[in-house]
Amino acid sequence: MTHATATANMMHPPAPAEPGSGVYSNKLGMWIFLASDVMFFTALIGSYIILRFGMREPWAAPGAVLNVPLTGINTFLLICSSVSMVKAYAAIVDGKKYFLRPVPGKLLRDGGLKFWMLVTIICGAMFVGVQVVEYFKLVQHGLTPAGFREGSHFAEVALADPAKYGAATAGLFGSTFFTMTGFHGFHVTCGVVSMLYLYFTKVLPEKYSPQDYRGIETIGLYWHFVDLVWIILFTIVYLI
Amino acid sequence: MTTEHVRPNYILIWGYLFVLTVIEVAAAFLSHIPKHWLIIILVILAVVKALLVAIYFMHLKFERWRLRLIFIIPLPLAAILVLATITEKIW
């Protein structure tokens, strides 16, 4: 390949693959970032494990302090948003840029990129909203990063049943809980803001095509990773 | 951007994730499994769900090995980090 044709290929979609890695640089960059994010969350989860299981005193029982049904619904929302993200990706690969289109002989309309991206953004924003409500309720009832607030509801019930509510470890419980779910919530918020930006600058103006959908694929990888982290966090923070 | 592969049934994966989540919550609150077995079961279920997301939604199944390695290499490091902190308790 001559230099001229190589340059010409660089100028045109589909995006050129980086030599060596075989993928385009946006995607490679996102994967490397995700690899570093794996280590970031591992540091948080690892310190949570040692703090929790290194304690002689009991930790708060699952569901005693945290509202598991509410978070279960939230988990479901995030899984739904992950599916709608991958549907958005599949839609633009197939060249479906539109919002909804009727399909002859079918009751349901066919969703395009604009529809599935909007569903993803709404589900993501709802997840953050529910988490904010959860935080408000927890702080209201007395769970703070420093433990149970004096005179609060949790402080009273913990006095009556110290083992169930983990009275001795409430400070560690509060700080690890808010750190882990807070950093995850921050990731989700960043994802929603980025997707909103893409939605108005690229998706609505129909700048993506089956030849070039790098933005959708890259933000999709990020979004699925955030979902993946939540799957782990939900299990170890809420259920165990 | 390779699109020649057979596309997975995303709704089916969604169904798996949903069912596994329901099983997790039910096992944690409705069953009478001993605590240490419960922890092992819940962690395995969470890892299965995470793998479903990584393999199908993040398309790792359809990527080249050199890209998969970027994601796989930190995992043993993560395991070492967690195990190293756990041994703090043992010794």
C-alpha cells in the first residue's frame, strides 16, 4: 500500500485500525481505561472485604439497613439500560438511524438508534435518581459515612439489636457503602452526561452511519462496564 | 469494526440476567443456606452475570485475542490484590 492510499484510508470511515492492536484508537483507549478502572474498583472492593471480614464484631445484616427491594429494581433498570445500549449499537450497525418505524404485520414498532439511545439515557438517569433518593432516605434515617447519627432511627434500633444492625461496625459500614456506591454513581452520572452530549451533537443530527459508529461503540463499552461493576457491587454490598 | 459475526440474542441475555438477579435476591433472603455457602453461591452468580455482560454486550466473544487480553490481564492482578488483603486477616 502506498503512502497516498494509506492516507486516503485514514481519512475515510470505517475507522482505521491501529497497527498492532487491530482496533481503532477510540476503542483501544476505552479498553485501556476500563482495564485501569478494573483496578480502581478492585482497590475499593478489596479494602471493603478486608475491613468487613477482618472485624470481630458483626456487620449489619443484609437488608437491615439498606433497602434491597428498591435497589433490586435499580439493578433491573441498569440491566435494561445495558440491553437498550446494545440495541442502539445493533440499530446503527444495521443503519437504522430513525426513532421508531412501523413494521408491516407487527404490533410493535421497530426502534432505531434515536429510540434506543433515549431509552438508555432515561434508564441511566432513573438509576441515578433512585440512588439519590436512597441516599436521602439513608441519611434521613441516620446512616452517614461516619456511622449511625446520634438520636436517629438507626441509632435507636441498633441499640435494641446491636448484632442485626452492626452497631459496632456502623462507621466502617457507612464509609465503605458511600464510597463504593458513590464512585459507581459518579461513573453512571458521567455516562449519562456523555450520552446526552452524544445524543444532541451526533445522534439527533444523524452523524452516525453503518460505516462510522465509533462514538456509540465506545460509550457502549463504558456503559456495559458500569453495569458489570454494579452487578458485582449489588451482590457484595447489598446481598452478602 | 467487524460485523460479520452472528448477532447474539440480546433479549435472551437480558432474560438470563433478570432471572439470575431474581435467583440471587431469593437465595439471599428466602433460603436457609449456611452463610459461607451462600457467599460462594452469590459470588459465583455475580461472576456469571458479569461474564454474560462482558462476553455478549461488550462483544468480547467477537474480538481478537489481543484486545481480550487488555481486559483479561488486570483480572489476575485484581485477584492478587484482593487475596493479598484477605491474607492480612489470616496472619
